[in-house]
Amino acid sequence: MERSRYQGFSVVILIALSAVTSSCGYHMRGAERPFFKIHDIKSLYVTPVQNNSYKAGVEITVYNALRKRFSQGGYIKLVDKMDSADATITATVNEAMYSPLAVTTVDKIANAGSVDGPNTVQIASSYQVNLRVQFVLADKFKKGLWTDSISRNKSFAASNYLGSLGNTSALINEGEFERTLNDLAVGIATDAEESINTIF
């Protein structure tokens, strides 16, 4: 009797899990997406990303992240010409910047006597990176099907805080900025694809 009750409970759990995994927003690789199927979209063109920010090159980072994300799905073909695509996705970077998140003073990170000037000068100990991208998905007749503005942020430790006080600090911070932007672009591309695939 107890065994039968346990088996019945297991069946209920399996049915519930099956329902969850087949609901909106969760898809196995290669599975059909209802939104793309309804609109008969089998091929997609990713337009060159427009950059309205002050960060040169971020448009390439976002473009590469978008192409990689959609090509991984296995449910749509990426094409290199707009006129051969069933739909087009356009992205515009409206913000890509970093600013101090937390500050400290020179005396807390430098060796005694190694700094010229007041030890109480404040410097950044960490920075926050913000990336904001506007998306538009349109069909081959240029009818808008989906639009969204997606933003993400992430912090990184300043090179000063890592004990690299000196002339190389700005270069190290800029390198961290680039790496963080890349991470954020991947996240935003993922958010965009998942947002589209939750539409019915």
C-alpha cells in the first residue's frame, strides 16, 4: 500500500515537471519557438549595431554577442543579407560607461611615504559598469514585432584597490571595463532572446 502511494506521488511529480519545462520561456536546444513559428520566421538578419554611447567599439561587442546567442539556439538560421531574412533584429547601444561605485583614501592602499601630496585624497576602490541596449525585431515587411530596452550592470575592483597604484592604473581599469562590457553584452543578448521567446 505504501509503495503504491509512493509511486503515485512520483507520477504526479513527473507530470508537474513536464508541464513546467514545456511552458513559455524554457526551451531545449533545437526546439521550436512559438513566436517564431506563428510569424513564420526561419531566418534572421542581425543588423550592424548602432552606437550612441561614448565607448568606441562596444557596438562590435554587442553585435558578436547577439549573433552568437541566436546561432546557439538551433531553431533559426542567421543570414548575412537583409533581403534574404524573414526578420531583422536591430540594436542600439544607448549607454556604455563606468563610474566610481565606492571610494577610499590613498593612505589606506599605499605604502607610507610612497605618495606625493595629501594621503586623504579620495580615489575609487571599485567601479560600476552600465550597459543599456534598445532592440527592435521586425518582419521582412518592416512591421515591428517586438521592442525592448534592456540594461545590465556589473562592478569591478579598481586597480588602485588591487595595489597597482601608479601610471598603469588607468590602463588596467580600462581593460577591466572592456572585460566587464563583454560579460554584460552576453547577458543582454541572452535577455533579448529569452524575452522574444516568452511572447505568444
